Amino acid sequence: MANPVLNERTMANWAPPASGSRQGPVDDGPTSAWASTGATMTVSGTISATSVLFVLLLASAAVGWIATGSPEVNPDGTVAYGVPGLAIVGVIVGIGCAFGLMFKPTLARVLGPVYALAQGFFVGSVSRMFETFYDGIVVQAAGATVAVFGVMLVLYRSQVIKVTDRFRRIVVMATLGVMALYLVSFVISLFGASVSFLSSPSGFGVLFSVFVAGLAAMNLALDFDFIERGVEMRLPKHFEWFAAFGLLVTVVWLYLELLRLLAKLRER
């Protein structure tokens, strides 16, 4: 999902003061390295940072794919899949990196690559499991993710989709709602129960997956908007990595949701 921290408050805290905003002989204290060097966020720098994170993610995903191996069939006919412990660790580390950057965006250059490596292993492991049961589904999900990304970029650049304050609030609130639902589902699963429609191929289950995948796509628009406004507001250079991290989180979420949606459609 897109990081809810990518908001107006973050920009206001880090953007340089507007010209003419000072009143009287105010002493701002020591000049920072950023102010002296003029190193600010750029689109090309953000693209470079995003490329590095995606390369790390794909490399780690390949390792996760290989480490997962093949499933074993139990005597009762059920299939047992040994998920590597590192995949679970990857999820925990990924969540830790996300929370860390919420409070310390200056660490994005370090925590971004850590997240990409940790989450990549998990994504590779999950992809291997899905591919075992649904032949060719990973290629379909990856292709659909690239297609959705391209369409959203075109729609955003052509201003067919305009990111207004209202649009931003709706998408962020809906995203937080879905994440809360997933958290409740995880807690319930610890007690042996489940929220059936999350994995059910029923009509409602498919519609829910379509909604969540669409919500992930809308978060891409928020990421594009953050990058564009960050460049306009001359945010410091480290925000290139922060924006790249947010974009990576959204793309991973979109891919996993499309993987789940395609699996449900295969079951129908």
C-alpha cells in the first residue's frame, strides 16, 4: 500500500520556506548541508532510486522462489507447503521498515533497500506457492501489474485522474480500512477461524478482490502526485528514496492482490 505518511504534513515539515515568508530579522540557526548544497528531489533521481529498489526486490524474489521448493503430499491427500522461515521474517522486517520510515524518512536510503530485500523474499515464496497450484499465474499477475501501472501513469499524466484533497482522503481512509480488515483476519486466523470472502472464489469474494486491486491502483496516483509535488516543493534529496519506497510498497501490494484475484477466477 502507499505510505499514509506521504501527506501534506510531511511536505510542510521538510519543504524549504517560501520566498518572502520571513518577517523581521529572524535567525534560523546553523545552515544545513541540504540548504548549502541545494540538493533537492528530482524526478530522474526518484526513477533511479525506484529502479535500484526494484532490482533488489526481483533478485531477492528469485532467491525466495528457489528456497521455497516443491510441495509435499500428505497421506490424507492434502498438500503441505513448507514456507521458509525467512519469508515470515521478511514480512516482519518489511513492516518494521515501513513504521521506521513513518517517523524517520531520512533513513529511506537505508531502510528502502532493506525493505526491498526482505519483502522480495516473501513475494518470491508466495509466488512459487501460487504457481504450483495455478500454472502460469505469476506471469499473468506480473503482466497485469505492469499494465495497471502503465495505465495509471498515463491517466495521471493526462489528468484524467486528478488527485484532489478529497480524492486523497477517500483513498487513504479506504486503504487504512482494508489494512485493518487484513489485520483482524490475521488475528482471527491465529484462533483457527477465517474471514471466508478474503480467499473465497464466490461472487462477493471476487468483487472484493477487484475493489482492493482497484484501490491499490488508486494509490499509485497518490504516489505519482507525491513525487510531482515533492519536486515542485524542492524537498530534500533523501525524499527520492522515500518516494521510491512508497511506490515499491504500492506495486508489491497491487501484485499480491492481482495474484489473489486471478487465483479466485481460476477456481470459478
